Amino acid sequence: MENQEMSFVAGIPTLDIKAFTDGTQDERTQFVRDLGNAYESIGFVAIHGHGIEDVLIEGLYAQSQAFFSLSTEQKRAYARPETNNQRGFVSMGIEHAKDSEAADLKEFWQVGQPNPPAGADMAHFPPNEHVAETPLLKKTSEDAFKALENLGQVMLRAIAIHLGVDESYFQTWVGGGNSILRAIHYPPITREPDSAVRAGQHEDINLITLLVGASASGLEVLRHDDTWIPVTALPEHIVVNVGDMLQRLTNHRLKSTTHRVVNPPKSDWGQPRFSMPFFCHPQPEMRLDAMEHLVPDGGSAIEEPISAGDYLEQRLREIGLASK
């Protein structure tokens, strides 16, 4: 594998993950360095060479679109508010950005961990739903979940090296973790919207997010100079960004970057938008207390100690998915 300079897609760094998984020691070192630089500045990278098969992603999109084409009554039969809306169907008007009362213009389908760890508190791992009208959705989404969970673990190995801890630091926590695969449907816009955005500006809750493309543009990332950058990765890319849990754990050394999804030009209002983020969570018992070696001598952590499970519950209430 030849050494290549880091390239960029729509303003975010682009990296070939094969440099880390299959490269020489020098190539692995360079990948970790480039990844760390990206996560300490903008918080986003686009990854290629990940090995997730196109047929799996295409199947996930096809099955998700089939589900979202069902009637509202049919879809609502699969709503599971008793899981804090972490499984099944979540309708329009429920989720909103933190500190905003404006509901996002989207509906979504949520799939969780198909293989909870032995002895886990199953209250954190409700079962995934089977949809009678789209019987392949459950298997396809769980297969995609496993593939993205594996890729997330590889990314976290590189992140651990950058942070100066053992490469396996995250493995025992993230394998069998409380991750979520979300299939999002932004319906066509049929009237003048109240806001210029389909999903309000926010930061993700979890450790890292892996975004499997999108069917249309609209994702924007806020740079540190308060400029919004449109991000449209190529089909073979997976965009991976830092979430708030990782920012807390690293005492803000790695940046959880604000992002949003804006409305398309009026000429494209009639087109729906689909996207498939995988929110990589650890097991609920993992502590998010700032790593001691990342807290300056004589200083204190930027944020209070908390477990991943408690932090998730707190944030789900703030965005309207869990009961107050």
C-alpha cells in the first residue's frame, strides 16, 4: 500500500482505513495521526476502504424505504415509546434538537443490539421489532448493525492509540454495547416550512457516529470559525464523527462538532431524503469520567463524572425521546 496524503471531501478529511487495518507500521501511524488531527479540529472524517458490501447497504435502503412507504397507521403499530423510543418506529414531531422546541422534519426506524452481552440488564436491551409488512427489514438491519459495529470498533482502536491508551481500551465496552442503527426518512416538503432545516443543529450523544451516505445532500457541519460546510460524501464513503460521550471522556480533546440537515432548494422539495446513521454506544456501565492523563496537572475535568447509561437517559429526555 502506497503512502498517500490525506484528501478532503467537501471540507472534511478523507482517509483509507485499509492503511490502519492492512498497512505497514508507518501507514498505521500516519492514519492514527491524521485521524487524531481531524478529530481535534473539525470532529468529522470520511472513511473508505471499509469493506462493508454495497449489496448490504442497498438492501438496507430498499427495506427501509419499503417500510416508510406504509400507511401512517401501519407504521404507528410499531411505535415503542416504552423503550424511550430506542426501538421501532418514531413518528414525525417527536424528536427535536437539545434546547429547541421545534420538532425535526423526520420519521425514523430504530434497531438496537441484537447480541446483548451475557448477564446484561435487559432493560437496556429491548428486542428489535419484526415488521409483518416488510419481513426482511429486521434481518437486513441487524446484519448492517453488526457490520457497522465491527467498523466502529476498528475506528475506536485507532482513536485509543491516538489518545495514548491501550489499543483495546474500548473493546470490552463497545462489543455488545447499547448502539443504535437508525433509518431516517425526511418526507417531501409539501408546504412552506417553518424553518430552514429538516433537523436542527445538534451534537450526537454517543461515542462515534458512522453515517452510511444519504440519498440527497443537506448535511452541514459547523466549523470553529462559525461557518457551515456542506458535506456530501461519495457513495463508497462512510462519514465518522465524534459524539458527546467521547468528547466528555477525552476532556474535550476530541471535538463533538455541531451539525444539521438543511432543507433542499425549492425545486427539490418533492424529493424525500433518507440517511442511515449508526450511533456507537458503549455498555451502560462504562464511565465517561475524563481520562486522568488528559486533565491538566492541578486542574479539574471540564464535565462532571457520569456513566454512559445515565448520560444517555439524560440526553434522551432533553431531545424528547424519553419521558421527563
